[in-house]
Amino acid sequence: MADTLVNSVKKALGILDILTFDDYRKKGIGLFDLSRKTGIKPNTLHNLLKTMVVCGYVSQNEESKYVSGPKCSSIGMMNRLASGSPLLAKIEDLMKNLSEKLKESVVFTILAEGNRVTLIRVEHDNPIKIDTSLLEDDHIFDKVTGRILAAYSDDYNQKRIIELRGFPGEQWNGITDWDAFNSALKEIRQKGYSERSEADGSVISIAVPVLEKEEKLVGALGSYAPAFRCNEQKQAFMLDEMQRVAESIKKVL
């Protein structure tokens, strides 16, 4: 029996091919140019594009032209950071060196459809270790790396986070609406990092963004230490070294 193709899906994938490969510089393609390239009537094409925008696979630029969307960028970056990839190995080497300098454990996390995902964890062989279960709650706003990911992500991903998790509420400064949420994210971007002390004061956590050369979010680099060995001088040292490594990662991307 011959394979049955779903025509609307085939059309959508054809649109995505053009926006991804023909317009790799993301200058944008207008509706009628895209209609000519695909052979799809403008009205039908507009409806397909509207759905693809809502789903995050297509965006519109300031000129209302169509470009590949944030989900395409995320898929591309996740493929580059796949297990066993040369890029992931380079990042892991940089993190091992960082862990040795800090004498603390470090993590590298990314945002995947509104979820914080830990790609690399380097545990430092310190006599006194932290119970990582304190740091691995699945609520993105409880973690400094999660707050960094939210602060530096695009509008689509920020909305996706809220759709999945809701506003932070008790998890973060009692934030329960968009104004308070955006204000908190702006504060993090202005500082360039996020820090947090556990409720019982036992652990200090710090995170910085890892950005591409175009200043788009790749992930978040985080470290944590028992409070008794993490005074202000140590925290400043940790922050400086983490920002230096974030810049080194940017260079290998």
C-alpha cells in the first residue's frame, strides 16, 4: 500500500525549509514572495504561517516578513550540544577547569521548551559536599540558572515558561503577574548574573548567562557552595571566573 502523505504537514515543512535554508541570514521573506516560492495561495499560506508562528516555528521581523522561529534556533543549538558532540566536549573541558579553580561543583543548563535541563554537571572532589537534591527541584524559578534562562530568553520562551509553570509566587519574591515578572528579569539582565541563598542559609548559588556571539541565549552556567566557605570575597571570585568561562564558551560556539 502506498504511503499516505498529509498535505498540510508537507506544505508546512516546505515553508520551514525555505525559511531555514534559503533565508539563513534571517533577512525575512514577505508573504507574496513566499507564496511564489512555495506555490501555495496567499490565503492558505497566511493561515499556515499563523499556526507556525503560534507554535514557535516561524516569527515575523520588524518589517512583518517571515523568518524561522525561536523553536528552530533551539533545535539547532540542542543538536550542536548533543551527547558526544565536539562542542559539548569543549564546554565540559572548560567547566572542569572552572571547577578546579573554584574548588566547587559547576553546572551547565539550557532551556528546552520552557524546561530547565542540566546538560553538564562537574562535581568537585571536596571533603564537604552539598546534597544536590536541594538544588534539583524541577521548578525553574527556584534555581539561579533557571532565573538566568528566563531572563535572557526571548518572548516566546518566556511565555512558554509561564504556560508550563505559572508565575513564581513563593518561589521568587512573590511574583504573580507579568509586570513583576518582567521587572525581576530586567534586574537580572542589568546585573548580568543571579545569586541566591537557600532559605536555611546553608548554600550560596550563583549563575551567569552563556550567550552566542549575536548575544542570544545558549544556556546558563551555575555554581554553588556551602555558605561557611563562601564569603563575599569568594563569591566575587566565583562570579569573575564564571563570567570568564562564559566568554570562553562564546568563542567556541
